[in-house]
Amino acid sequence: MSVTVDKSSMNLLLNHQRESFKQDGYPELKTRIDRLDRLLAMLKKYDRQICNAVAEDFGSRPYELSRLTEIFATVEHAKDALVHLAQWMKPEQRQAPSPAFEAGASAEVRYMPKGVVGIIGPWNFPVHLVLAPLVCVLAAGNRAMIKPSSVTPKTAQLIGEMVAEFFDPTEITVILGNNISEQFTQLPFDHIVFTGSTDNGRHVMRAAAQNLTPVTLELGGKSPVIIDKDADLQVVAARLMTGKLFNAGQVCVCPDYAFVPEEMLSPLLVELEKATKVLYPTIENNPEYTSIVNQNHFNRIQLLLEDAAAQGVEVITFNPANETYDEAVNRKLLPRVLLNPSNKTAVMQEEIFGPLLPLKTYRQIDEVIEYINSQDHPLALYYFGENDTHKARLRDDLLSGGITINDVIVQVICNDLPFGGVGASGMGRYHGIDGFREFSHLKAVYSQTPCEEVAGFMRPPYNDAMRGMLEQNVAEA
């Protein structure tokens, strides 16, 4: 079911889902498998239509990119859950305390569904970033209400139609409409998943706090790249520009800026330009190069460039075919490198979400670590090089959502790793078993020993044996 509604109507839909959840009780394995199977069948049926809708919303986005990110990645996520779900659902045995354990007491954790989860999606990957968390939500036995991004309206409408065909509204409901995200977050969900900007994440968390609703926030931020002195610059350039220009940089884990040793700046620039030309020999009419999603976002990136130029930052434009065209017409923004922008520039203060790459030079790795530690914790941290000491320091001394060695972005396709940020880049995580646990309530179950002598050992009136046990415990502390 997909509807355009006000807050009272959304509340009614939420109550219908919650009542259905209560009536049906604990969802067995076969119920969860059925829902995941239907999700896969939905993606299979609407494969091409999804890619076409996303391309229409962006103006230009390659079919292959959409099929990789929106379809393939989501299908792999669901297939992984189907393979492991029976194991994830098993109660986890814990240790009961002595002497109750020896007398037959037991302790375990059971993973219980929370109820109804609200999912608020972004526009950059408008299908995957609502369906990937949905996989974990369904695997954990929950119901869901989905609010797709209104920035990509054709895709949002299609999501509503797909879900209505394959799911009962008491299982999954899609909410459509502009300017209703705030009302959506004010609903008394049992959990909320939000993917978007840090500022909007604060609003979501504030609204959820009114209902004491737990949140999973995937917020992005400025993910740095560190290029070490022993790195192969040809490899670095190929992998870095592949990630930087993926979806024209409109990716939450996109490499946002990079550190390069001073003496390697000039050769790196040469390799970056070569790599760009290999990836995209032309830009203007290249169907494999993604447009900036809309005019507002295009203008925002232009303001970043204007601010940098006004502050004297050298901006290098990569134009592989020396094309002359108005970038604003089709929003095909040429890749640009910005050399050593200061922290006062907007491009170093805001998440870029476009094909701009600030490069900052350094002399010693300590400078890099000190700088990154002075900033908000990034969603991703990237390192190129083979220095084991530097790898260990970046891995262990810098707090980030994750770290990838000798590549960028690829960590998000590893379903067995948790995906999530820390601090300003988010909280909570999903993918694989970590997502299953994120949307489950860990219910403690304790079964007492049948031995009354042990079970009643600490009841009054207190005896000498109990006093002796307490005395011994403190003495051995």
C-alpha cells in the first residue's frame, strides 16, 4: 500500500500495523523467509523499471550503475539474510551464576522483533537505501513504514506501487508526499532508520526522543583519504577517481578529501587526470556519467567552488575531451581538484556530495592523524600504502565508522561487515547479523534452578554460610 497522508492518517496506518503485529505473535522462520522471498521477487519483476525511474529523476544516470547499486546490492543483501537467518534466530546461551548454574539454572538471550520500524530514505540511492535496511527489518521479524525521498519522486512512486503489489499494508506501507518527513519522525515507532545529512539526523533524533524511539542514523560526513609515501600512484588514482566519480560523488561514503605527501602532489595530479580520462573519455553526453540530481544541489556545489576561488584556492578542472558546454544545462559537472583549501573554505566544512576533490599536502603522518582527530568522526576512512605501522595507527588511533585499505567505497558491499557511523557520521549499524540485531530486542531469559536450597540461599534470615560467602567475595576482590 502507498498513500499520501497527513499525520493522523499515518498514525492510523501505524496502529493497524502494530495491531496486526500483536495478533500474529512471534513471526516464525518461514514467515520471515516468505517476506524476503517476496522482496526478491519484487526486485526481479521491477528491475528495469527501477533503473529507468532513477535515471528520470536524476536526468542522467547509467543503467549499469543503478542496476549494480539499487538491484544487485539489495539482492545480495537479501540472499545473505536468507542463508543465515535460521542461525541468527537461534537463542544465544549465556552463563548463569554459580552455584545456581551447577544446580541447573540457565541463561539465554532471545532475539525478539521490536514491532514497527519507520524507514526514511535518501535520494542518492533511493531504492537500495530503503530496501537494504528493510531486509534487516524483515529478517528480525518486524513490520515497516517507508518514507522515500521526495527529491526522486518517480522512484518514490514506483516504490509505492511495487510494495503495494507484493506486501499487505499491515506488513509494509509506503508513505508518499512532500514536507511530511518531520511528521513521519514524530510517530511512535518502535525504531526509526534515517539516512541523510547530519543536520537532518539531529532533527530526526530530536523528534524520536519525544517517544523514546531508538534510532539508526546513517549520516555520511567528510571521509578522508590518506595516501602514503610508498603508495603506487597509478593504482591510487584509478581507485580513488572510480570512487570519487561514482554517481558523480553523490555517495555517503565517497572519498571527500585526500592527503598526499608534498613531493607526490604533482605526479598524483598527472595520474588523477589520466585515470579520469580512462573512466570517462567524454563528459557532456556520456551516458555513463551521472548528473547532479537537481538544480538546487548543482547550485550548492557551484557555491562551494565560488567560495574556494574567492579565498584563493587553485582549482584544476579535468576535461578529458576539452568539451565546451554549459554544465548547468544537463548538470554534468566536470571533475575538479582543489589544492590545499584552508579549513575556512566551505568545501572543507561541508560534505561535498559532488565530483570535487580537495587535496591537502603533508610531510609527516602525525600531521594527518592530528588533523583528522580534530574533526568530526568520519563514516569511512581510506588508506593507500603498505606501511604496517601507519596502517595500525590509522586503524587503532582514529575513530571512524570503518576503514578500508587500498581502495574506497567497496566496504559497503561486504554484507558480513557492519555498516554505520559514529558521532556526527551516525549511530547504529546494519548489514548482515549486525542489522538483524539492530532491529531486534535482546530479551534476557533466566530459568532458576529447581534446587530450593540454592535458590533461597540469599533470603533472610541471613545465615553464617551466606555471610561467609560475602566475606570471601570481598576478600578475593
